[in-house]
Amino acid sequence: MTTTSTDKATTTAPPAISALGLHKSYGDKVVLDGIDLNIPEGTVFALLGPNGAGKTTTVEILSTLIAPDAGQARVAGHDLADRPDGVRAAIGVTGQFAAVDHLLTAEENLLLMADLRHLPRRDGHRRAAELLERFELAEAARKPVSTLSGGMRRKLDLAMTLVGDPRIIFLDEPTTGLDPRSRRTMWEIIRGLVGDHGVTVFLTTQYLEEADQLADRIAVLDKGRLVAEGTADELKRLIPGGHIRLRFSGLAELDTAARHFGAAARDPEELTLRIPGDGGIPTLRAVLDILDGAALRAESLTVHTPDLDDVFLTLTGHSAPDTTPEMAR
């Protein structure tokens, strides 16, 4: 898994976002059924879930757009109920669709946001120029947004979120509809925000690879409840099917090894032995100790773990999320 900084998910970091027992219903439909969160500063937290699981509702509550029916939360040190203005001053929100004015130029959109943030005129122009440069939009600064590509519009949308220099950014499906190249460009931007600027990112996504690449911690939301939380590797180890694969140079070595690993699956054509295991250090050490004790040498050793698709299917009973925008909350 790719991380955005060193040792930033430590338990000593103060929480950027914390929540306890958040509930939300619409009529008789329970959307959030008591979720708890604790997200350290300077990390990327990804919330995964099938359509209708409650991801967008969680973002809307934490960004003060709607109120929970029950529960408590603090964002950037401010109580959600008592200090909503403090929360709003500390956060930025990018939704599923680029919230830009297509009739304005890229620069005009940024200057409009600077006005809404009550920045002095000179500061607003300086901030707009900085963001256009950072997001490689300087050449498009005076072009109408309607003429920009989808990837450029999404970059502009994120740049607008940063006009107020937020400490916490909520990204709700930030790469929906982007081609793979534009998506990876957005990933690099997000990594830079966290690694270079210490921003905390709360990410909801339909792309499991996105969570795997970006997130320090991932939570899986299903039917309004958090059903699992951990690093990508920790979540993968929850699911059966992990194994260690040893390849040998000949049948004699393979047969000898098979006698020492009772639960292993032997493949004489590939000259491989498949040993059930989670791929953790204790398991690997045990395998190497057995090989050493039997004076055996494997030509290769590879660790195979379930991917996030397997995790998602096992924990939610759904296949991996599709890439269409979330229609239900």
C-alpha cells in the first residue's frame, strides 16, 4: 500500500475527526445506525460501501450540511453542534460532481471562491495564482470552464476547495467519471496535500484501488454500520484465502517440502507448494524456519493475500462497487 507520509497514522496524533454514535434516518429508513470514528491529523481515511450505505450522509453530517438525529462529533477540535462555524472555517468539501461555474474562466472561479471566503482582493489574486500553478492549470486560467476536460474541471474543483487553506478536506467520490490517467493525477495531488501540507483527507470512493493506493486507514460501511476498519493489509488478512507460494527446482525438493508442510497444496507441474497463511511476519518466519530445518531451498517465495474486492464482497455481501455516481444516500 502506498502511504503519504512516514508514521503519520500513529495513535499519538490528535484526532482531526472524531464521532460517537452518529445516527441518521429519513422517515423509516435508517441511513446511519450509530457509527464511531477517530481519524488522526495528517492522514487519509477512506470510507467504502455499496450504494445507499450512508457514505454521502456521513460526509454531509461531518461537514455541517445536515444534522445527525443522535450522536456527537468533533471536527478540527470544534463540536459539530456547538461550533458549526468553526468546523466550516477549517474544512473544504469536494462533492461527486465538479461545483464550478462553466460560464466563468478557471481564474474567475477561484477569485469568486476567494470573495466568498472574504479574502482581501490582493490575497485572493495571489492565492488563485498559486493554486493555478500547483494544479497545472495556469495555461487554462483564462479559458471558460466549459472548454476544459473533465480531469481539468475536477482539478479546478479541488483547487477551489483549497482557496481557504483548509486543515481537513472531505472528498466525496473525487474521481468519479475520470479516465485512468486523470484519476492517477488526482491521486498524486491528494498525496501531496497530505505529505507536503499535513492536510487530513476524508475520502469516499467507489474505486477499491483508490482506497488501497491512498488511504492510511479504510472503513467499510454497510447498511449504515461500520463492519470493519483497519489498514488495507489488515482488512485483507481478515479474509480467508491468503497463502504463501513456494517454487522449487525439482520434484524431489517439492516432495520433501510437501512432507514438512502438512496442509500445503502441491502442484507438480508448476513445482510449487501453496501453504495457507496470512502472509504476516510470524507466518513467514515459521515457513523459513521449516525450510532451514529441512535443509531445503526454495527458488522463489511469494505471498498472496485477498484483495479489497474480496474484502468488500465478504464483509458486505455485495460485489465491488460500480463506478456510477451514488444515487441513493
